[in-house]
Amino acid sequence: MREIVLDTETTGFEPAEGDRIVEIGAVELYNHVPTGRTYHQYINPERAMPQEAFAVHGLGDDFLRDKPRFIEVGQAFLDFVGDDSILVIHNAAFDMKFLNAELGWAKMPLIPMERSLDTVAMARRKFPGSPASLDALCRRFNIDNSARTLHGALLDAEILAEVYLELIGGRQPGFGLNIAENRSDNADDPGDWRPRPRPVPLPSRITEEEAAAHEAFVAKLGEGAIWAR
């Protein structure tokens, strides 16, 4: 199962009001294990950067002026994401809103919301009433986020990948006590986990001598013995 842990930085909160994406960072997981493949791109938003947004991520007009526009890098982003990967995003509605706005303006295929997995919702289900910010979850899981002095898309995606693996039970989610919360390789219903029989049964560890001794012992117990039923 392929998953893409993703984050964006923007000029504001609403693409409908002219806000744009200025950075995308993404990390590839395969069967919940980082593959080492990443995607990172700064983007020229073709508009001035508001001071409020600059204070969050530190990406200013001078830095972004020579970066490519989204229409020039959108296809490379879609190629990295692929057609069927799950997008793991912290507050997925926000990032998906911006990604699909940019893709729509570039006349490229949109990404269905059903392909996204919101880690904020996961954290709130797992820890009701507790803070669900990325920083709060790093503290809960003892994840080092000391490098996160400003928001950065790739760094945040890398941190979120660690948080996500903890939310599903750690790097070996099959050992989690609540299997229903863990994703499996069953793409049709990832929460419906069932044990599967071994394709080849394990060989017996009972020797022929032990089997013969047991059979002789049972024979002495008579026809009423449990083993004779």
C-alpha cells in the first residue's frame, strides 16, 4: 500500500480570495515504511506575500520570485502522487482545497477528497479532548521537532510521517491492540482486519517416537478416554 504524507504552505487561508500555494513537501511510505523518496517544490504564487503568512513560513517575495509557477510543476507533482495513493495530511480539508484549486486553474485532473486521510481527525478520535496540533502530537509521541522554528512543507511532512506511524500503532502497526484503528493491506476495507491462514502449514515438531508413546499411553486408558472420542 502506497501512501504520500503531504504538507503545503500558502499565502493565506482561502484560494477563492486569491491565496495560492507557495511550497509543497511530500514523503512516500510503502506499507507504512518510508522509502526515502520525497517531493519538494517552492512555487511562485504570482502575487505579493502577506506579512501574516510570511511570519508563519518565512517565504518572501524576493525568495519566491524566480521559482516556477504551479502550472509548470503541477504535472510533476501529480506524477509523484500517482493515481491511487492515499494522501496523509494534517487538516486535509485545507490542503486539498488549495491543491484542487491550483490543479483546476492549471486545467489538470483534480484529486478526489476520498483519497485523503486526515491525521487531525485520527488524533481527535484516538485522544478525545486533547490538543491535536502537530507540535502537541510530537510532544505526546516524543518526536524531535526542534528544527521546526518556522513551518516548512517538507520538514512538516517528514515530522507528520512519524506522527502518523505512531497514530496507527508505531512502525509495526499490526502489533497494535486496537486492530480496527490500524490500516491493513486490504484496500477495500482497511479497518476490517482478519487473520489469514498460512499458505503452507508449519511442520509438526512431534517426533515419531513421541507420537508412538502417546498412542500407547492413550490405549491404556480405555475407550472412555477423552482422546478416543
